[in-house]
Amino acid sequence: MPAAWSISPAISNRSGSKVVTEGSRNYAIVTAAYWGFTLTDGALRMLVLLHFFRLGYSPFTLAFLFLLYEAAGIAANLIGGWLAARYGITRMLAVGLTTQILGFLLLSGLSPDWTAAASVAWVVMAQGVCGVAKDLTKTASKSAIKVAEASAIKVAEAAAKSEDSEGRLFRWVAWFTGSKNAMKGIGFFLGGLLLEALGFRAALWTMAALLALILLGVVTSLPAMMGKAKASKSARELFAKNRSVNLLALARVALFGARDVWFVVGVPVFLYASGWTFTMVGTFLAIWTIGYGLVQAAAPSFVRRSRDGLSNEVPAARAWSLGLAAIPLAIAAMLAGGFGLRADLVLVFGLALFGFAFAVNSSVHSYLILAYAGSEKSAEDVGFYYAANALGRFTGTLLSGLLYQVGGLYACLLGSGLMLVACFIATMALPVRAVASPVRG
């Protein structure tokens, strides 16, 4: 990897002054572009959910609108990691942003004169395009952290720095992931605001224009071949992951399925049915997601780090998974117990606890995939991991609408608890020592 691609903030020269690396500038641009993308992606979810719920769509149909969005992410993550390694991070960012703009324009073409079946098919197709865009962009952006960390270690060694590299990697991952989710929360609020102020179509055009400006900045500001590496030459080589990556991917499927099984449809529909307005629902989800992102960014403060990067972090992942599993089951018990408490307030309080524990859990997982990933093809390993993430979201989204329609929020909470038990079991099998990746190419 090019030595210039480093996010080490600065290195000291002999006179003691700070020298800002070119890599710091590049990484700042990547981060800013991803923030802008995430802002519009969060707004899109609120736009679609609230607009079509207002039109009278059932909970299961609302979930169905997002299914291709999530399913497309599975393939997009797998191929996105390979493409980022083969063609560079800049090109994949540009492709992701362009694809998202296309998805917005397709969605804005929806006509109120169409039949319900035609409208659903069109929205599902447009959402699928946006799902591809999201995961191409995310994989390219997050794989850059591993590339940057490897270069930063070399820079630190050359400058005789003593900072623990694993601790630094954890902080970088936590901050990047947390700030991204905070932006997504702001996007939820923005989506509700744009829907009220501009309407469905004009809101989509406004967000497409914003992304076009970001795309222009990426193309003109970043090196075209940044992050380019040797990519796998066959499907067998691409899927040859080590046991650690496979187990963590399995845990990720269960973790994100457990979140979305009640968060995608169950929570907003339940709160609206409890007398909340669209604005109240959108604002609450925005505040929750922003808070969730802030906790993610602060996750290293809640996990004692080890010099080897695994011996404390893996047990922490196990403990937080077990604690998280208890929360939705406890909320379900309180809702079913008839204690005379307002159900919507019980849900809000329980969701706050869930969000805190989930944020720490997710941040530790995001660190561990980079700790386990092979350095030469980290983009492919990260892509495989986030394909599992997308599979979890797909499963959770499908079950969110289905379970809510069958058994209400109570059924969604029980489904979440069972998935988190599965996450804990997978996490228990994670090794506390790095395992060498198979020889690939």
C-alpha cells in the first residue's frame, strides 16, 4: 500500500514541528463523503417509511419495501470489497455516490396514478439500487481504515512512536462508525423535515443535488488509485476466510437481525399507533440513532484494551452480547405483565438501554473484523463481514413486518432476544489469538 495513505494525524520532525501527511487529508475527504452519503441514506429511510405508511400500507408491506435494499447489500458488500482492492477506494466511492443519485431519481419518478402493485414494485427496485450504493460506499470507506492503520504503524515505527497500534485502531474504528451513525440519526430527522416542507419528490431531488456536489469533491480531490491492492483471482479465493472472520460474520448476522426485527417497522408503527405524530416518531428515532452513534464513538472507554488487541476485547464482546440479549426479553416481559405502565414509555426507556449496549457491541465487532482481517486483502475481508451485516438486516427487516403483523411488538421483541442468544453463542467461539488467513493467491 502507498505509504502516503496514512491517517496518523502528524509525525514529528527533528525540529519538533508537526508535519500533516497527505494521507490525513485523503482520509478526511473519505470520511466527509461518507458522512454526506449517510445523511441522505438515513433521510431516505424516513421518507419512504413515513410516506407510504401515510398512504395506508400494512406493516408487512412496509418491510417488503426495504427487502431488496437489504438483499442487494449482501452482494454489493462481497463484490465491493473485491472491486475496492482491484480498482481503488476513490473509484468505488464515486460508483457508490453515482448509484445513490440514480436510485433517488428513479424513486422520484413514482407516480400517484399507478396501481398499488406497480408502485410497490417500482419502490422496491429503486430501493435495491440504493442498497447497492450504500454498501459499495460503506465497504470502500471502512476498508480504508485497515489500509491506513497498516501505513500508520510503519510511520509510527519510523518516528520511534510508542503508541499502542491496536488501541489506536480501536479508537479510529469506534470514532468512524459512531460518527457515521450520528449522521444517520440526523438524516432521520432531515427526512421527516424534508417530507413535511418539500414533499416526497422535491425532497429526493434536493438530496440528489447534495450527493452530486459530494461526488464532484471526491473525484477532484482524491488520488484515482488510492487503496488499490492485489485482488483475489477466483471465487474460491475470495471466500477463503479464516475461522475468526467466519465466526464474527455469523455473530454479525444475528446482532443486526436482532436490532432490525423490532426497529425497522415495529418501533415506529407501534409509537404512531400509541398516539405519536410522524414528527415525534422521526425525532425520537433521530435522537436515538445520534445517541447510539455517540456511544459507539466512545466505546473504547467501556472496553479495557489489551496489548495483543484480542485477549480483553473478545471477552468484552461476549459479555456485552449476553447483557444485550436480556434487554428485549425484559421489555417483552414488562409489556406482557400488565404493570399499569404506559407501553410507549416502557418501549422508549428499554430502547435507550438497548441502544447503549448495542452500540458498544457493534463497535467492538467493527474493531474485531479489522483485527482479524488479513492486511493484504482487508477490503475483501471487510466486504465479506459487511455482507453478513446486510444479511442480518435483511432477515431482521423481513421478520420485523411479519412478526409485527402476526403478534405485534411483543413478537418482535421475542424474536430479537432469540437472535441475540445466537449472537452470544457465536461470539463464545471466537478465538482470543489471531489466526492466520488462508493463503490466497
